[in-house]
Amino acid sequence: MYDQARAQTDTATYYIVIAYFLSLVAIGNIMLLSLFTAILLQNFEDPEPEEGDEPVEEVKKEKFNIKKFFSKETLGKFSAIFYNIFGGP
């Protein structure tokens, strides 16, 4: 019976089965590798705090404001720092 089933398959079906199997293995390996990489990267991103660690406060980022940067108050602070470093009036 095995010989009869083997004799009825043609060459095209044989190559289709080989292509299907190889693509299935390749896609499965890529998916498994990407899953493993995602798990590794997730562990490096956000470490869990250990017991006794103090919680770290996140620094609130302010939006850069050009008007505030060139205000008289800010320029006065910069000029004071400059004069302290390099000397001046």
C-alpha cells in the first residue's frame, strides 16, 4: 500500500511539500527568536525595585520656551555666571 501511495505522488506535489515545510520551520524560528528578544529587552528596560529601595521621582520635563530663555531674569543669571568665571565689571 505504501508503494502505491508513493507512486501516485507527482514531482510538483513533492516540491510544494518541501517548500511548505521549510517555510514553516523558518517562520517559526523567526517568531521564536523575536519573542525571546522582546522578553530580554523588556527585562532590561524597566527593572523592578528591590526591597529597601526608595522610589525614584520622575523629573517633569518642561517644554522649551524661547521667550523664557531670553527673558531679563535668565540673561541676568547667565551674565552673573559669566562674570564670576571670566571676571568683569
